[in-house]
Amino acid sequence: MAHPPAPDQTGELAVRLALALDVEKVDGLVRLSGGASRDTWRFTAGGRSLVLQVQRSGDGRDMGVEAAVVRAAGKAGMPVASIVAASNQADDIGASYMVLTAVHGETIARKILRDDEFIAARAALTTELGSALAVLHSIPIDAVPGLADLEQVAHYRDMLDSLGWPHPTFELAFRWLEQHRPASTARAIVHGDFRLGNMIVGPTGLGAIIDWELAHVGDPMEDLGWLCVKAWRFGSRRPVAGVGDYAELFAAYEAGGGTTVDPDAVRWWEVLGTLKWGIMCMVQAAAHLSGTSRSHELAAIGRRVCENEHDLFLALEGRW
């Protein structure tokens, strides 16, 4: 969690935000916890409860593309927060930002997985998540111009090499991925970080999919594999987000109009997802260590690299 701003900084942000939204004033501006790449705030304006996401220094991604993805997903029928305003003009409030309608519910995965309040939600989530991904992957790619289309293995290979920190376990995983690469099933818009923590869940089930900054063009099986990565089970033994099983997820995805699922392909993407998360932990730690974005949260995430090395050994041995 980033340090809270001084009161005068909060006041200045409220004034600039009111001007950007063309409202008389912004009330109750409070920074929320969570989010390694965004500063997130809750506030009210014009009688509505809203959320502000501000891009942190050092993040060069185009928030305008992200906003376009969210709008396209909502139009297609995915549960998302509605965008009230979005801008890449740093002059507005000091950085790129999005303002969205607030969706009530919980994002903390351990609460969703353990609290009695979410018993009904846990029973519904696997089917809801499979159906939501089927909707997302049905959106025409050209509906959102500007999305990155990266070859994932090569991208993360380059990312690891650029850090200059050797990790033999990751090298083993790269070799396995090259030896077992499945044929690509299709190309689609993928969320890129589809997991508990990036979903707002209410007592009865899924409320909204959030945090779209990693959306890109890719193999739709990537989202299914990422959802099943061991780190995103948060201690649960159930493979799909800690709440469900593969067969239920695949059946819901296919019933919702998604392509036929090859379980071996999803497993390959699970392995790549575990490797990616390990490298991303290194990148986020590097942002802190270099001074680009000083954050206790980013520093702590760097300590999770060894966790992903352990999970990769389990994955490659087939012991999920």
C-alpha cells in the first residue's frame, strides 16, 4: 500500500478532479488499498459513488486503450464498472486516469474464499467466470484498436533477460514451454489478469471484472490458464480461482459460446502463467529498487519470486 498523501495534496486532487468532471465539488476523497500499478480512490460527486484510478509514475501503458476495452466489454454484456470519464492528459489531474461507477462488493480473495457471507457466491463463481470469458473472447479484435499483440514466451524471455538476475528454475520452465507448446486455437481480446483480486464479488456472485491494464490480443486459453494458476487459489485446493474445478469452468465457457477447450493447452498456459507471475514479481521489485516507483508493496511482491519457483516445480511434475 502506498503512503497516504498529505491533506493538502488530497485537497488539490479533489479540486482538479471536480474541474475534470465538470462538477461543483468532489466529496469524501479517500485512497483505497491494493493495486501495484494504480493509485485508487473512492469519492462522491453529483450524487454518485465513484472510483478514480490514477496511473503511477513509470507505467507507460495507454489508459485510453484500457478504457476502450472496458467499454467494449460492457457493451458485449460482461459485468464491468461503467466509465464516467477517462483521459491521457496529465494536465487534468497530474496523470492518466479513469473514473468509474463504484460497484459494491469484495475484492480481497481470502475473504471471498473463506467468509460465510460468500458461500452462495463461491458456488456460482466458476460458472459465472467461464461465461464471462466466453463473452469477452467473442468481441471482435478490431473493436478495440491499439491493443498489444505480443508473443508471450518471447516477451517474458526478453523481460527476464533485461533484468540481469539469473533464475535456473525459470530457465527450466522456458525449456518445458518450448517443448510442449500447443497449437494456438484462436485469437481474441484477453483480459490478461483474470483472477480473484481483479473481480468484485457480492454475496450472490460476480459483480464486476476490474483492472484491465494488461488486456491484449492473444490466445483465449491464456485467460483460462491464468485463472487456474496456483498463486490465485490463495491456499485453496480447488484449481479454478480456489472455488471450482476444471470441468465446470470448461463446460461453462463452451456453453457460453467459447471455443472448445483443450485441457492440455490450458495446462500449458497455467505453467506459463506461473512463470510470468514470477518474472512480474521481479519487475515490480525492480521498479522499487531502482527508485522508479518507491513502494513497500512493490518491494514485498519481489519476495514472492521463490514462491513461484516452488509452484513451477510442482507444475512441471504434475503435482498442482
